[in-house]
Amino acid sequence: MNRDDALMSDWRARALRLEAEVARAVVGQARAIRLINTAVFARGHVLLQGDVGVGKTTLLRAFAQVLGGDFARIEGTIDLMPGDLVYYTYISADGKPAVEPGPLIRHGESLAIFFFNEINRARPQVHSLLLRVMAERSVSAFNREFRFPHLTVFADRNRVEREETFEISAAARDRFMLEVAIDAPAGDAERRTLMVEPRFHDTERLIGDLGGALVDHRELNQVGELIQRGVQASEALQAYALHLWSATAAPADFGVRLPDLDTAQLMLAGASPRGMSLLLRAARVAAWLDGRGHVTPEDVQAVFEPAIAHRLCYQPVYEMRRQDISPRLMRAIVSSVAAP
């Protein structure tokens, strides 16, 4: 075993230990934990979807804790402005105006996870600032440049209420590596545990009891590069991914059929080049977490829907049915495109 292989094996053990530790604080979310862990090591940002009170914030705080970095959060509101992310003003004890760093820059380079809750309640100007942070991991404030080299951005959309919301654009959605569903646990045993067990009622203690810095967030960029270099994707696997890409734009050409839809007239645009690049990045990490040094079709399929569904653009007549159409279309594409 060469040095890189030994490093990857050691980091995989730590990554799996990280998952097990987070699972102590968040019950019944094994798939969500695995997908978020995949994005963290693939160095990609994540959209979350889920109802109120299912544990999204707790899950992200748990990840920040085990990564040994800082966590920051902001709530999307109709009156939120871009400056509110980087500073806030108040009247000090001596009655004078004062300015303090906002949630985005308060922690400096130690910021590991930034959570924008209900991003679609904020105006497009705020989305633009967040896109820069995601793309460049930096922002300008107080006449200087603040950099966040180890940052992962998470955002949640309010999917229930439509008043006073600003849906993020297709270009903005395309910046997120994955969209991950956080649903309430389905099993009665898990629901009973969350409802009755006292330790789940005190979030501060719950997070504080987790091990800190099981994985150093400051090393994730280097580890991510190592994984991308070390996990191979064969020519056949690459051809398979290309066929999946083509099927997202023209599903009918690949025999994709949905009972109540005309798949020949469904799509306005398929997955972007960025999206397919991020899909392969995530698939490499999925393979690595499962202990393989090469990507299999199953690795691509495991991350295909989370990586691609939120990027697709449907014809306007179908767009309002996105939540219903996307899961069925993703499954149909995977079933119809032959795997090597």
C-alpha cells in the first residue's frame, strides 16, 4: 500500500467514525448523514428540504461539532439585506451607534458550516451575495476581504408557504452539489425515542456531548483532492455518465416513459456541465466511503437524484409539478439507461 492509499484508508475510517458520532444526535437519518458526509468530503454545498422541526439545524450543528469548526446560521426574511450577513448595527450601552461583524464573517476562517434557513424568503440581492460566498469562499466587508477556505454552505427552502417568497433561480440551484431530503423518522421506535428520551430535548447538551474535531475541517480540501485523484472512473463508467447526462435533456430518446407525461415535451434544459462534474465528484466520494478505489454504476446511481434533480428545468406547464415529477423522472432515467 502506497502513502496515498494509506492516507485515504485512514481518512475513510475517520469519516465513518464521524457519521457514527453524528448519528448519536440525529435519529433515523442515516441516508441524509451519508449524503451530507459525501458533500463535505467532495467539497460541495448542499440544499436541504424538509418540514419544520425535523432536525436540520441539529444535524448541521452536529457536523460542525465533529469537524471541529464553527457553525453560523441566518434566517431568510422579506426585509433581509445583503449587509445583514456581514454586519449588524445597534446602540451600545453608552448610547452610541456601534457595528459588529455579522454571522457570515464573525468566525473568520474557522467557519466550517453556514446555514441559510428559508433562503427563498430572502430577496435575490441576498442570493447573489451567497452565490459569491459559495463560488469564491470569500466576501468583502469593512474595507477588507474575508476568506472562508474550509466553508460548506447549506440552505433550506420553505416549500409550503408561497407568500413573500423569492424562489432561487436555476443558476443558483446549480451551484449546490446535492439536494438532500430530511424527513421525520418513519419507524415507531425512532419516533418514540425522539418524543420521550430526555437527552433529545436539550439541543445544547446533545451537541456538546459529541466528540469534537474527529475530522479536522482545515484538512478537508486536501483530503478531497486526494480522493478525486485516487478513486478512478473507467471509460465505460464515463460513457454511462454521458448517457445519463443526455437522458436528462431528452429522456424520450432513451425510452423514458412516465404514465401521465409527454417526456418528449417535458424538458426545457437538462443537467449542466457543472452538475455532471459535481455528480462524478460525489460518486467518487461515495465509492471511497464504501471502501472502493473505483467508481461503479451503483455509486453514480446512489447520488444521481440528489445531484441532478434540482438542476433540471422543465417546460413552464410542468414546472409547478416539479416535486412530483423529479423523483419519478430520476428513477425512470436510471432504469432506462443501460449500465456497464
